Amino acid sequence: MGDDGFRKHPVGAGPYKFVSHQPGVEVVLEAYPGYWRRVPNVKTLVMKSVPEATTRAVMLKSGEADIAYVLDGPDAESIKRDSRMQVVASKHASIFWIEFADQWDPKSPWHDKRLRLAVNYALNRQRINEAACLGFCPPAGVVVPRVMEFSLQVDPLPFDPQRAKQLLVEAGYPNGLDAGDFVGIPGFPTVAESVVNYLSAADIRVRIRGMERAAFYSDWKEKKLRGLFLTAAGNSGNAASRVEAFIQSKGAYAYGGYPDIDDLFLQQARERDPKKREAVLLKIQQITIDRVMFAPVMDLRALMGIGPRVVKHTITDVWMSPFPSYEDMEVKE
């Protein structure tokens, strides 16, 4: 049938079968009675694409939706105050960090390690967590999520705006730094705004520039985002997966790298002893901290709003996944 035929009527082997699809609007699925585990509890699933978190929250409150995914902090807070509903945090491996895209360019201010350190000291990660994540997102010291195998368990640099300003002075910016546009990963406005506020308070001045989500990921991969930008990743695997994509110089999303890190990445890939492999991956992560390659912000725990009809949400039942076990969900009829 080709790609076109598959888009019109996809087939698979899961607990639900395809009913209909409106591109960019919704997908309708129906429980498959011959599924090997058992017939799913919920007979019909309607998955709607709703880009705005505030709209998703309104749909939950009105009863139009039973579960609202990935809510922003203020929206989740309003749902938490409603006794009919609840907010559940995921346990998947995702993390926010600030990328220094131009640190490899000797002509860029971000080539100076002191400025990258200043950004790290400027961030009050715990307050950002409380504002954007209701306290569920642990402050991060490295860009590998702490729940991943072989991740380096380390605390972030402390919040110290005076130290950040002193580093700016030492780097030759006594009046602060105009750092241009700042793009935040779409879908998490409170995280981006909080980061920008803390940077501005430390005299690192940036302007938020909005982007559509697909364009953001495309520009990131094509290395079109410059200066500072806030990103996040939730790809699965272990620490090696993160090193491969974001840290080693040949990574799909890496703007640069170091020969010693590249060598260590290849070394761990050949290593069969788990303990030795872990030691190499921990060393790579420590190097990223020592060289201030990133400004980690916090591990992401996606906030899911659960409506009153849901008896069993299964949000945290699938390890390292933000999504529920659909066939095990239960709702009131």
C-alpha cells in the first residue's frame, strides 16, 4: 500500500486498533478483543493534539478530557487546587539544560568558560522547579537524567548571583552582557521565563524568541540555533545514549566536542564489563562539568492532570515512560 496507504489505515500489534485520524487534530482507537494480554478496560481512546497547556487544563476541568499531558506549572497548580482532580508527575528520563551553542567559536563571548560559569551560578534551580514543576523536578548538575543507568549523581552549582556578576567582571563585562535572543523549548513557558528572569538579574540580558516545536527541533539538529537556548530531551537508553547524541562531537545535536571525550565514548562502547563501562561514562560526565559545556537546569517530571472519571491512570506504571499503560487504564462508565 505504500506510505500513503499506511497513513490512511495503519496496522500494528498492540492493544488498540486504528479507527480514524484527523492530522493535527485527533486519533481515534478502539480496543482489540484479540490482544494477547487481555481486552483493554477502556474500549475507545481519543487522543487529541492540543498544543497549548492552558487549553489542555481547561478541557480537563470541563470534562472534555480525562487526562491532560505535560501541564505547565501554573496550570497544574490550578488543577491541584480542585478536589475533583489530581496532578501526577511522571518518572521518565528527561532533563532541561541551557546549550552554549557558540562555545567552540573563539570569537564568541561563550568561548570564555567564566561566562558559562556565570550562567550556572545565576540560576536558582530550586525556585524554577517550584514555579514550573510544583517541586517535582529535581535540580540537575549534569545533562544525563539521574534515573538513567550510569548517570553521575551530582548536585548543581549553587545559586550565587553575586559570583555570577563577578565572573562577568573578570571576563571583561563590568556592565553586564547583552546576549541576544534566547529560544526556549516550546511547551514549557514558565521554565524559559524563569531562566530568563534569573539571567537578567545577574546582568546576562537576553530576549525570549518564540518558536514552533517542530521548527525548534529541526533548527537544533541543523545547528541553526545560536548563542544561548533552553532545550530538553527525553530519549530513552542510558548515559551512553545521551553522550552519543549531545556530548561527543559527532552527536546528532552536538555543536562541538573534544577529542578526549570522543575517545572515551568509543572506549565505553567497546567495554563489556559494566563496572568499567560505568567508570568511563562517569568520567565523561565529569568532564562536561569541569569544562562547563552546559548549564543543566532540572530533571523533568511531566505533570499530568487526571480528571474525576479516571479510576486508574497508570501514569507511572511503565518504567522510564511518561505515558500510561493504556490497556490497564480504568474509567468510570
